[in-house]
Amino acid sequence: MCASGAVTRSTLRQQIADALRDEVLAGRLQPGREFTVKQIAEQYGVSATPVREALFDLSAHGLLESDQHRGFRVREFTVADYRSMVEARALVTEGVIRGLFSGPPPADAQTAGHRDCLVSVRRRAQEAARAAQGGDLDILIGYDLRFWRELGVLVSNAYITDFLHRLGVQAWVFAVPYLRHDVGAREWLWHGHPELVAALTLGDHDAVRAVMDDYNTHALNWADRLAAGNPAHPGHGPQAPSAGAPEPR
């Protein structure tokens, strides 16, 4: 959402939440950055109520922390937090994979829906892999989040899908400050999305497990590298004074 764009009342809360989330994911609102409801409301030219609701929504999703006296702060995730995200993701996806391949055969209508889903997701997978291989972080984040979100159709459980999406956003929020400052970041951008779609399309349980194991192992190896200080945490760099509201896209 652009600062100069009109904001409709019906979507005000969600638009503000989406815009601020995008600022965090892009690294323009860096971890530890503080701001108040008043500052954001003035920046967007709206009343405080939808801004407060949007900020509390982002806090509920773990992206912001609220302080009764100081307002809101972009949450700072640690390497240990990131490792826990990966481990939680691995446990949940292991159960999902087991359910996909050990449950009763899906009905014809469900099978057709899964086929259509995989056709759509295949395009996301190709774009995500291309962005990762090219080191285009901004494009990758968007396609990666949509890729995993759309794969949730196969799970048929909104609670699991929402949980994994929330983990995905938090993982990217943690990763962005490192990746933006690492000249070797490209080699740590996972690009196995097409292989996962291919394995799911074939119904190959072992291949799906192998791709997901690679995905999680890749992330944990990166966490080990960060824990060893390679690269060192960028420290978020010099920040603009917290008295100013963040510049939206």
C-alpha cells in the first residue's frame, strides 16, 4: 500500500497490517524498530482505531511486540528462535506427509482438486526457484509464501495451514536482516520447490520425504552457520530515530 494511495474503510485494518508486514519482510522496518499508533496513523492519514487493530493483529502473529509505555516494536528473533521454528515445521510437516500417504484414498472430487492445486503451485514453484537461484530476495519471499500457502489445499486443515504460514512469515522476518548483508546469501536460498511438486504429483512418498528433509536440513545448517557468527549479525545498522513513522512502500 502506498502512502499516497487512498485507503478504503472496509479494508483499512487489513491494508495497514499487510503494508507493515511487507515493510518488515523487506527489511525496511528492521528488528527492534519502535513506533506508536499515533505515528502510523499520521503516516497513513487515518484514525487511530484501525491502526491499533492492525498492530495488535501483527502482534498476535508474533511480528510485533507491544509495550504499554513505548508503543510497538518489531520483534527480534534469535537463532535459537529460528531453529525452533524449523524444528516445529519439521514435526508438523512429517505428520502431514504421513497423513497424505497413509490415509484412505481421496474421493474423485478431492483428487481432481489436488491435481488442479499442483498445476497452479507448479508455477509458483518455478518462479520461487528462479528467484532463489538468481538471488532475488524480494521476489523469492512473495512466491515462497504463496507456494506453501497454496500447498495447504492438499492438507485440507485450515489450522495446520495457518500455523505453517505464520511460521513461514516469522522465519523470513528473522532471515531478512542476515540475507540482506551477506554477500554469499544466494547459496543459502533453498530452491527445491519444483522437486517437491514433482514428488507430490507422482505420489512418491520417499521422494517427498527426501525433499522435505533437505529443506529442513538446509535451514538448520544455515542456523549453525549463523550461530558460529558467519556472517555476524548485521546489528540492524543505524536506524532512523524511533520518533518517525516507518516509510511504507
